[in-house]
Amino acid sequence: MSSATTAIEAGRLPAGAGARRLAWRQAEVVERMAETRRAATLVLDVPGWPCHLAGQHVDIRLTADDGYQAQRSYSIASPPEAPQLALTVERLERGEVSPWLVNEARPGDRFELRGPIGGYFAWSVPAGGPLLLIAGGSGIVPLMAMLRHRAASGEAGRAVPARLLLSSRSVADIIYREELERLGSAPGGPTIVHTVTRERPPPGWRGHARRIDAPMLAEVGFSPAVSPRVFVCGPTPMVEAAAEAAVALGHEPGRVKTERFGATGGR
């Protein structure tokens, strides 16, 4: 690991979380899977890992050979039902932690991890829906944990109507593209809608080709009359625009939950 200087992204603890959950643990990389040209998923073995909720995140601490330490926060990609923890990380060009995780981490590598952290931006099947998920780029990660949890919950999960609107730079930058197609085509699966913002989509593209706006949300989302649970995650400008559009369309502000990250965000 190269030396790094990074800020620690603070997170909210769920009710009743104690020091045990915030203890640093050793995580070992079991598998690495490329997702896009800039993103990869690391499957981790974390002995003693407590159960988490879909939408929560962890802190990662890397230690250089000279003892220098750097921390960063990443959303959990795996559902609570998964036997191992999974994190999907998008490489930041000027980042210090994400390039190591995406480009260099290999099975057998170890680093420190603590969590789960966060209770506000979390969802479970018993909470019900409908579920409207809005993501930009790697903001799909905690929302994917929710969709995976929904799928793993069987009939109870399928009973919760769900829709995902995912904004990506280009078709090649869509994280989890094939898995999202499988989820969307499965019986009782969620409705998946894509939009791309920086490259012209290929012929036959069925999604949108602009930034998320109120007309798009009105077309894709649920009616405010059914009071959906709305989760928005991504870069700060996108999150603010999408959340404001949702409220302007009549969605209850208290049911619109957001998680954002800026240029130095860990996700």
C-alpha cells in the first residue's frame, strides 16, 4: 500500500450499537471481481462479523510498511444473508486508498475493517415499501445490497414493489449491469431503468440519455400517493437534484433518504 492522506467519513450508528461492533477486525480478500474499467468487488472473510443491514457501510484502515495509516468508508454490497462480506469500490483517479483496493488487492491480502456503521440509510424487507431506489455511479452499491436482500427474502421480498433508476457515465460504466438484468427479468423482480450522461448510448438502447430530472422521476418512479420509501445515493450534485425533484413531485420529505459523497468520497 502506498502512503495516503485521507479524511475519515463519519457514519451514524444504529440504535443499540456498541463498542464491539466498532472494533477493528482483520479482513482477508477471498475473491476479486472486476465490475467495470474503474470498479471491482472484493469478497472478504471477516471472522466474527456481526449481522448488518442492507445500506450500511464499513470503515477500512490500510497500514503502509512505514506504519502510516489511512482510513476510508465504503458501502456494503452484500445482503445480510450472504456468508461473506462484499465491497464494491470505484477507483478515484487521485485517490490513495481506492486504487490499491481496485488494482492491487488480491486473494490472501489482509487489511483492517470495522462496522457495520449507519442506521439511517438502511432497509429490510419487514420495513415494506414500495421501494424507489435512485443511484448515480457507485452510489448503486448500498442500493444493490437492498435489491439482493429483497431477492434473498423469497416471496416476502417479491411482495415489496421495487424500482431502480441508475445513472452512469456510459453503458460501459454500469456497475452490476448483468446482475441487474437478471434481477429485473426474474419473476417478481424489480423494475430497472438506466440513464447515461457522458456518452451517446449504442443503437437499440432502451434507457435514457440525460441526467436525472423531475420528468424522468415522474415517468419511472411510484406515485407519491402510495408513499414509497425513497433512497438516493451518489455524488452530491446528483443526490441533491434527485431528492429535490422527488419532493417537488409530492413525495414525503421524511421518506426520502439520501447518502452522498463528494470528490473525496470513499465509494
